[in-house]
Amino acid sequence: MFTTGTDSLVHANGPAAQAEMLANCPSATIEFEVNHFALRGPGGLTLVDAGTGPGWSPSLGRSWGSMRQNGIAPADVDRVLLTHLHFDHARGLLDGEKPYFPRAEILIPSIELAFYTSEAARLALPEARRSAFPITAAIVKAYGSRIKPFMPGEVLPGIETLALPGHTMGQTGFLLRGNGETALFWADAAHMADIQTADPDVSTVFDYDPKLAARTRWWLFDRAVEENWLIIGSHLSDFSRVRRVGETYGISAA
């Protein structure tokens, strides 16, 4: 569980909307889960993201143990699909400076990889916003030729990409289709889904471009309702569905 303050929230509509939003928050702190996922199929074992790995926080980094408890050894993983390169999604690829998954290919959105390997992009950001750059460099060094950038489209059989820019410029969701159902791994399109479905203009300080992240949410929530997608979120407690509530949205367990 990750805990942050409400001062991490940013409203896309300016200071007055920001003040009203903070005044209506029921608590000064916000908690949300940090998850990643395993998919088994004819092509082997695929992870969607890799979590934090151990050592970041006592309340995080439990996925290595959870995978072992469910019979998944590091060498069993054939590939990892990364939604983006932030710490809580990518640091679990590394055991110190070594690759934690000895056989796995690491599939990374090409836009995301290009951004976080760009020195110009790094220097354009304040120091506090640069944490994904050294993580990316360490992953590239550890995995070498097993790093596989991908373009939009079908990234694996039955899995299609969905661009979700704003949180990072290359953040990518994954649509998984089968048995008449479509599931969307929406990564960090929403961190606090109850708050952000009710007001999609609420972004966070973790977003590279909060206004773009808000525009992405408006579009995404509308499409999620229209398509009746099953939502799987890195920071959701349950598989969920988005519904319309008046002029905005809500979310509930599926």
C-alpha cells in the first residue's frame, strides 16, 4: 500500500478548483495499492509490469514472494510488458544491478523508452522528476538485447496497445480480448479511481503532464463505459467497471 498526502493532487482547472477539491477531501492522506499481473497462455508466462521489488517501503515490494507462493519462479517468466518506466512498475525487474528474470524479454513502449533514455529530456526536468531515468538506464544495462521496444498495435497475440499519455508521455495500456470479454490494463491512467472518475480533471504531481492526463481520462472513461471494458488497474483493489454518473463517472468492483 502506497500512502501520500492530498497535496499530491493537482486540479487541471486552476487554483480555485484546486482549493475546492482539497476542501472536499475526507482525509489529509490517500492510500492506494501497487499491483502487477501475471498472464498464462500458449505463448508462456507474461507479466504486465514488475512492481517495485523489495526495499522501497515496508508496505510494498511483496510481489516476488507472492509469485513464489503461486509457483512462479523468476526463470519461468518469458516476458514482461511494461506500461511505463516509473519505479513502482519497473524497479522489480532488477535484483540489485542484475536482472531478476534471467530469461525474460522486456517489452517497453518505444515512445517511453526513447524519452527516458534521452539526456535532453532528463535535463529539461527538475531534479525531483528525474527518478525514472537512472532506473531505465539500469534496466537497459541489465537486460541488454532482451529489451524489445514496441510500437502501437498488437504487441502479442490477443493483446493490443492503447496509448494513455499524460502520466508519462509513453504510458501504454493493454487490451486483452477473449471469451467475449475485453479487459483493459490501464496502468496509472487513474491512481485514486473513486476521486478521479468523479472528477477526471484531478491529476497528481506524479503526472508528467497533468492537463494531458486529465484529457486522457475523460476520453478513456467514456470509452470504457461504451465498450463495457473490465478494468484492471495498477492501483485498483478489484477488477472493476466504469459507469456514468450524471455528467461524470463512477467505478465499482466487477
